[in-house]
Amino acid sequence: MMRVFSMPTFRAWIYTLCGKYDVAGQIYEKVLERNPQRLSLYPALADIYLRQRRCDEYAMKVYKKALETSLPNRQRQAILGFIVQN
């Protein structure tokens, strides 16, 4: 059971719940840097970037990659709306 708490993505999720988006985003970015094929992490990182209102080039790539995954409709609309605004 203790192993679960040491997993980077679990820690990132906890930081997200605590509102520490910078720390959570950095964890997800490092994991994706090593394993860009982990498509399930792009929506989580996109959600963090939306909360931070990020619209830089890397954030836009993450949003687009997240849209390629199977997102819930509400999150998909939020990302699309943000991309159109920026």
C-alpha cells in the first residue's frame, strides 16, 4: 500500500486537490517528458493549465493532445473554448 503514495502521478493528483497546481504540473511534465505515450496524463495536465489560464506554446500542445484522448464533454468544451479565446 505504501508504494501507491510514492507514485508521481498520485502525488500530482494530491497536489491538484490541494490547489498546488504549479507542483502538480511539474510532476506531470516530468513524467510526460520521460513517457510521452502516457496519453491518460494529458487531460490532467490540461486541466491544471486551464486553472492557471496558461496559453503558452507548450500549454497549447498539451491542450491539443488532451483533445485527442477520450475526455468528458465538459472538459473538452472548456479546452476548446480556451483555445478559441487565445
